[in-house]
Amino acid sequence: MSAQEKIAIVTGAGSGIGKATVLGLLKEKYSVVLAGRRSEVLMQTLAEAGTYGSQALAVPTDVSDAASVRDLFEKTKKTFGRLDLLFNNAGTGAAPIPLEDLPVKEWRRVIDVNLTGAFLCTQAAFRLMKEQTPRGGRIINNGSISAHAPRPNSAPYTASKHAITGLTKSTALEGRKYDIACGQIDIGNAQTEMTVRMREGATGRQRLVHDRNGHEDAPGWPGVRRLICEWLTSVAPLGAPAAITDSGPSLRNTAPQYRSPTGEERW
Ligand SMILES: NC(=O)c1ccc[n+]([C@@H]2O[C@H](COP(=O)([O-])OP(=O)(O)OC[C@H]3O[C@@H](n4cnc5c(N)ncnc54)[C@H](OP(=O)(O)O)[C@@H]3O)[C@@H](O)[C@H]2O)c1
């Protein structure tokens, strides 16, 4: 499986999981567009990529803003001509306060980034992927264990991550006719900027990458999603748990294989 000439967009690319994914993709010879609001951390990621950074473009982006997302995809198309992979990773949480005290502004901020941001990027990716030759691509949404079960005082985050599962399923279904596949990874406790406060819950050194349903993965899927899961284990320092649930196979009946017009599997 060669990643030659594959183009990826990673949102939330300047820190944590997004950064680890960018560095992994660049080493696999992807060209990567890094999106996030803070240009300095995007540039820092590029600096850490060293010579691999020459295959990358940093585009400061607010995924909750439609015009900003439009600009991201226009720059991607202008620079690289196509898009093969979108990793909808940008995310945020609200302060862990009781649901009844949460200002509605905070609710909206989390939903705007975690859900509307992923939707806007998915919409823009569809427009590009369905027109390009060869047609199609892959979208991977970063869900969470919170897509399955809540933590206390995390209603907006939990609601947004449950909703991401709906977006993933809709995207997989709607993308079929354009050879666009979509899956989701649901991660628990990788130590990043977002989870620096969440030390409790650590039960020792535990690094899991597993198929939640015990299924064989769909043809074409293992490459990128499994690689991301492997890179994610490098995010968690020793002693921190990184339980990674790869929930994509549950969607395998709706996800098409991604094949080029000549029929070979591209992933
Ligand atoms: N770490 C975990 O254990 C864990 C578990 C489950 C799920 N996740 C998910 O993993 C994803 C990444 O989180 P992380 O743990 O790596 O935390 P992180 O280091 O805080 O990363 C979040 C990234 O999202 C970006 N972001 C936030 N708002 C944005 C916006 N409006 N537009 C564009 N980018 C935005 C941030 O960059 P800027 O501030 O520069 O915009 C940041 O780079 C999130 O979706 C999170 O829900 C993480």
C-alpha cells in the first residue's frame, strides 16, 4: 500500500492526537494540510516534522466558521489538486460543571467545534472528493469513549460525540455513491492538552488497539485507521492509559471499498 501522492487534511493538527497523526502521515509520505486556529502550533508541528515538513501546508482555520473552512479547502485544492483523506479531529470540551449551571454559550461553543466543525469539513470534502479524478476518498471522525458513555459533568462534549457517530453513519451512507468512505475512532484517555486534568481513571500502563466488535476489518480500511490508532499510542506517555476502540468495523456494511477506476484498492 503506497501512500504516494495522497493528500490529507488533519484538523486540530497543532497538538495532541492531531499532531501525532500529522507526523505519522508525513512519514508515510502523505502530503498533509494542517488546520487549527493557532498558527504557531501548526508551524511547531511542521518544524518537528523536519524534512518531511516540505510535504505539508499549514492553514490557520476555525472549523466552526464556514468561511474559514471554505478557505481551507480552496487552499488545499489550489496547492495539491485533490483530497484523499480528511481526519475530523479538532475538538474541545466545556468546563466540568453541573449541567444545570452550564451557560448556553458554552454548550453552543462545544457543539460548534465538535459537531458543526466536523460537518462543515465533511461537506467541503464531499464537494472536492466527488468531483476529483480518481473520485472518492476517506473521512475519519475522531469520536470518543464519550460517543458511547458519558463522564460526569460533560453533557455538551458527550452529546457532541454521540452526534458524531450519527454524522459518521450518515456520511458513510451518503458517501457511497461517490466512493467516499467514512469511519470513526473512539479513544479513551490519551494524555494531551485536552485531558491534562483527567489523571484519574488511570489504572496503570495499558495500551490497547482493538476491534470492539471482534470483526475482521473491511477491505481497504486497516491502513489509515489502524495506523492512526498505532500513532495514538505514542501520544500517551508511559504510565498513562490509552485505550483505543476502533469502532469503524461496525460501519463496514455501509462503507464502500475505495478503488481506483482501474480497480485496484487504493488503501
Ligand atoms: N485525548 C483523549 O484522551 C481523547 C479521548 C477521546 C477523544 N479525543 C478527541 O481527540 C480530538 C483531539 O483532542 P486532543 O486530546 O488531541 O486534544 P488537544 O491537544 O487539545 O487538541 C484539540 C485540537 O483541536 C483544535 N481546535 C479546537 N477548536 C478548534 C476550532 N474551532 N477550529 C480548529 N481547530 C480547533 C485545537 O487547536 P487550536 O486551539 O489551535 O484551534 C487543538 O489542536 C478531539 O476531538 C477529542 O475530543 C481525545
